[in-house]
Amino acid sequence: MSFDRSIKIAPSILSADFANLGAEIRAVEAEGADWIHVDPMDGHFVPNLTIGPNVVAAIRPHVTTFMDVHLMISPADPYIGDFAKAGSDMITVHAEAGPHLHRSLQSVRAEGCKAGVALNMTTPLDHVADILDDIDMILIMTINPGFGGQKFTHAMVDKVARCRAMVGDRPIHIQVDGGIDPDTAPLVAQAGADVLVAGSAVFRGGSVDNPGVYGDNIRAIREAALNAV
Ligand code: DX5
Ligand code: ZN
């Protein structure tokens, strides 16, 4: 996939119907999703348990866009191979999840996946400043990870802008995750984010039997973001 900085909407399937994930993914893709964002959690790094590599492998055939896997697990290293073999296109590890972030990124790329780094709200950009050539995406968390439906943290807008300046011309995506909706999307898009994760703001009000709502929700976020850049 060639690099571009256009606005991409990545629905988080954390807010989808877990009994119907394949159909949910097909529905949001048909309604305009650019990427599919998947949120494995371990009940240790974050206070919630979600999905593992077997589920990721099961949904893989339903993803025709780009499968973006945000690992909220610590340590991540023992599971990178499993999530890669499950078909992840991008694997994002948290900077706080282990002592050797660079080694984790090397493992992700060695498995043939794009390598992302997620920064919790209290983790400074300095953490990745010296290893930018080894990173395909920086995920700026705009909530404390673990649950969908939380309120966006406005103090992170300036962090996104500083991240955009740090990245410069490098082919590194800037992703935001948490509380993204038509009100907050313009703020982060203007600051320089190009991949907007949204869970509740995409799935709210719709279903696989009423997928037009997903389309309306995705368009509302995208148009709000595009109006700001
Ligand atoms: C939370 C996850 C997010 C979550 C976002 O830790 O990383 O991807 O699904 O949900 P919303 O968009 O509802 O804040
Ligand atoms: Zn996420």
C-alpha cells in the first residue's frame, strides 16, 4: 500500500456486534470505511479483555481494506508472531508495554507487517523521536485505553500538532484513537492526524440490517475532518 496523508476513517470494531463481526466489517467497508481497527486487550495492560489472534484470523477474510491491529497487551512481544500470522496489515504496540520498543518494532516488520507505536496520553513524543525510521505509524491516544465511548481529551490536540511537526516528510501515519466524532475530528485533522479511529461514533444507531446509518456516521466524521484541512 502506497503512503498518503489523506484522511482515513478507521472504524473500531470494539463497538460492533461481536456475535456478527464478519457482517459488521463488510457493512462498514461497504459504507466507506478506509481501514478496520481491531483492539486486542489483555486484562493486564488495560482493565478489559477482548479478542485474541484466533478471532483476528477469523475476521481476516472479511477485511478487504486494511487491518489495523492495536495491541493493548503487555508484554506484546510473545504474541506479535501470532497476530501477524492471523493476517494483520499493521500491528501497533504500546510504547509502555515493554522495555524494548525498538525490538518489538523490528519483530513486527520482520513478520512483514507495518509497525505502529501507540503513546498513552502521559507518554511524551520523545519516546519515539530517535527511532522514526523504524515506525510506520504513531498512534496518539486521546483517552485512557481500555473502553470505547469515552470522552475525547482536548489537551492531546497540541500533541498531535507537535507529532506532525516531528514527523516532517517521513512516511509515518499519525493516528488518533478515543472520542473521535464529528465535533473532535476537525481538531485532530487540522493538527495533522490522518487516520481517525472511531468506534461508538461509527456504530451508534446502525446495524447490519440498517447499514446506511454507518455510512451517514462515517461521512459525517470524514466531512467534518476534511473541512478543517
Ligand atoms: C479503546 C480503543 C479504541 C476504542 C475507541 O482503548 O483503543 O479503539 O474502540 O472507541 P470510541 O471511538 O468509542 O472512543
Ligand atoms: Zn484502538
